[in-house]
Amino acid sequence: MAAPKKGRRPTGAQGRPGRALAIILIAMVALTAGMFVSKQTTPRLGIDLAGGTSITLKAKSEPGKPDAINETNMNTAVGIIERRVNGLGVSEAEVQTQGRDHIIVNIPKGMNEKQAREQVGTTAQLYFRPVLAFSDGAPVAPEGTQSPSPSASGSGAPKAEGSKSPSATPSSSATSQGRALSEALKAPAAPTPSPSASESKKADDNKATPSATPPATPSATPSGDAAAADLQAKFAALDCNDEKQRAAVGQGVKPEDPTLACGKRGDIWGKWVLGPAQVDGQDVKDAKGVVDPQRGMWIVTMQFTDKGADKFAKITGELATKQAPQNQFAIVLDNQVISDPWVGQALTGGNAEISGGFTQQSAQDLGNMLSYGALPLSFSEDSVTTVTAALGGEQLRAGLIAGAIGLLLVVIYLLVYYRGLAFVAIVSLLVSAILTYTIMALLGKGIGFALNLPAVCGAIVAIGITADSFIVYFERIRDEIREGRTLRPAVERAWPRARRTILVSDFVSFLAAAVLFIVTVGKVQGFAFTLGLTTLLDVVVVFLFTKPIMTLLARTKFFASGHPWSGLDPKRLGAKPPLRRSRRTDSAPVPVDAKEA
């Protein structure tokens, strides 16, 4: 008689159920601990369940673009705003158009309302403009001294050309700034002589005086000097400490024109005169807020497109040859200067960073807005209202009652039909519920997942999917017992067949949820996300809990003996006694006398 081959595991091998149960127990403990450590012990609710804020945005017409407010641009704006506030698409902020020029944004309670309002309405129009002049935010007074400029990142305080010191008189400062603006706004030409000190002193205290003898070049036209004088006068009168003036500065100015801008250096408001934009936000390929490991500060890294990299290298190369403050470029976001670094050399390679005064939140917000792109339109807040959750709460109670009734009917069916096996199904459902609850709570903190009514429906539907997996396995075990096998080999022999059926069923369910999540928006995504999540958890629970627990219960006398209340009674299942306790073979029995021969 041939000896059995070594190394092959018998068909009835029991595996190591304790290891699988330990893994899922550790996972449950870790998720529960993480939930309490993060202080997010309940899932975050969507606007239909918890209420929130509804923001109405109105599109504004821009100079030179009378037809910009159209269906295409409005739909593009909706998509960008939705990606900004939803992140991964499951925080349940609702974004939709209303009429021709309005967008409604519903923000669930629990989201940072201030942050969300900044995200939804910010156009994120980013420009890199050369700096022509800088001063503190206050207007220039007729008499007195001018405050020193706060120092720029990486350089000393920029001084206007001709300024002897921060305490220079307003007349000499205004005159020198006027000359700087006049020269900077001209087309490139040969250097022109500056007026003498005596000529500067004769200038009016409140008005920039152009050169007494304009150079005879094509660019030195009276209209150019008049534009420079007008810009200088506006610059002198601008008060960036005034919120209304800050909001209005730069409005309607085209990218190719010089402009004024406000911004903060630390806690101090400053004001700038800026040249035409050389690079814009469309030239930025990617941006994100990260921590600089060397300096230990939050920065925003940017990667330029090929075209943007060439333009950025060109402008930084030109600025590197100039004197302060005209060796600086201002990074202007929505008409506000967020940084004005100086340039020492041409920056090539297509990568750059924005640094200076960022917090984690502000760096990540800026990276988020720049990554998702600029809105094609400018918007203003038309109204902000509070949304109550009264109707959603009633629907939730009705849904939970319906879910509880359905779950109760499932449990009654399991008890009647499967008896003792119902214990395995109920405990498996409980394990699945714990995993689902803890993960949803953590996702609310991590990615902004919000539980809305469709998501609750997805969780209720998942009860049937999970119960179906148990039923498939139980029926395979009962089929093996009907064929005459005892429980322990029946549990192991039934598993491969049940496993294939469960995996195919769950794969189809997960694929449907994934497709639904990709092709839909809004609340339907919540349903698809929950359905996909619970389908994955069904596979985890069946493999790491239901199968191992069945292996252990098969060793107990109550189940192994086929007790009438175990749900595995051979007589009730129609098995013909006596039960075969060994595997059937394909060869015929060998007579005793033949073996002896």
C-alpha cells in the first residue's frame, strides 16, 4: 500500500482560526482607539441630517468679457467649487447652479464654515508681477515723515530709487518714487539721467514730478509720464489699512496693465505698485502645502508647465539684474500680495515655492485652490442662510425604523431556519457594524466624509449583502452534511466553493458602487461610497471572522453532534445514516485475500 505524499495538507485541514480572529480583534481595537484619540466618536452628518449653511454666489461681469457668464463657465465653476469643498467627493457639500448667474453651495454643519466660504468664492487668480515701488499701507500725509518699509523675505527693506533713508521727507520720497514709476512703465530704453537734488526739492510735496527734460526716446511720451503720475497719485492716496479700499484695489485691471495691490508683511499692511503680469495661474501645473524640513515652516510648492517654466525663468532672469525693490516680484492672489521675494538669479527647472507666514491650514488651502484651478468667473456672496435639519431628521428616523424592522425580520428568519447558526450570523453582523461605524467616524475626521440619507440607505442595503454571504456559506456546509460528511470536514470542504461565490458576488456589488461613485455627483455618491465600503468589509468579516468562528464551533459537541437546535441536524437535513467518516475513493474495495496474496 502506497504511503501518502508528504507536504500536502489533507482536505480536512482546519487551518489556524485563532490567528485570523486575533487579526480582526486587533483591527477593531485599533479603530476604536483611533476614534477616541481623534475625538471623533460619531460619524459626521450631512446637511440633510445635521443642517448647515447655504451660500448663494452671484457671478460678476468682468471688463472686456461681456459674454463670460454663460452655461459652460457656470458649469466649470460648479465643478471646481465642488472639488474644492468636497475634497474626495464624500463630504456632502452640495453645489448647483440656480438661474443664469447664481450658484448655491450647501455646507453641512461640522465643516469649517469660514474656510469653506473662502474656498467657494475665491477665484484664485494668480499672477507674478514685477515690483515697481513699495510703502507701508497708510496714505502719504502732506507733512511728516514716511514710515520705514517692512523688510522683504530674504532681503533688507526695499527703498525707492533716490531715497536716502526711511526718514526721508515726503517730497523727496514721492519725487523719487515718481521717477521710478515713470522709468519702470516705459519700454526698455537707454538709461536716462536722474534729476538733480535741487530739482527734486522744488517738487510739490503731494505730487510726483517727472524729469525736467524728458529723454528724447520713443518711449518717453507725455502720455506715459501722465500715466505714471496718475498711478503715483493713487498709490500715495491708497490706504491699505482700510478694508473697503483693500477690497477695491486692483479691481477691473487687466493682467497686461500695471496696478496697485495691498498685502501683509507680518502684522503690517503694505502697498505695492506692480508692473504687468509675466506669469499667471494657468502656468502652474501643480501646487500643494508642505513642511520644509530644513526650515521647519509651511510653504507652498509649485510646479510649472513647460510654457510657464520658460516664462518664469525669463522674468526672474530679468529681475536679477536690477536693484531693490525692482529685483523683487510680487505673487498676487486675487489682487492681494501674498509674497514679494527678491531674485538673485534666474530660476529654471520649472519648480518654485511660496514661503513666508503660512500656517498649515493657509498653505494647504492655497495649494488646494491652485491645484484645482482658477474659477472662470468672479463671484460675490449674494446671501448666506442657515439650513435646519428638521425634515432630514424625520426622514432619518423613518429610515432607521425601516432598517431596524428589516434587520429584525432577517434575525427572525435566521433563528427559525438556521437555529444555532444564527448566532454566527448575528455576531458577524455585529462585527461588521462595529468596523463600519468606526471607519465612518474616522473618515469624517480624515477626509470629510459625511453621512447623509442616501448613505444610510447604502448601509441598510449592505445588511442584505452581508447576510447573503453567510447564507451562501451555511448552505454549502449543509450540502456537505447531506452527502454524509461530519461537521469538521464539511466546514472545510464547503469553504472553497462558498468563497468563490462570495468573492464574485461582492466584486459585482463593489464594481457597481465604484461606477456609480464615478459617474454621479452629490448625495448619490454618498450611497455609492457607503455601499462600496460595506462590501469590502463584508469580505474582511467573512474571511477573518465567519470562517474561523465556524472552524472553532465545529469542534464543540453542540454543533459537531448535530444537535437539533444547532441548525446542522443530519436528520432534518435529509442525510442518510450511517454517516461516512472517511473520504470516498474512486477505486473499488480490495478483497482481503488479494491483499494477503
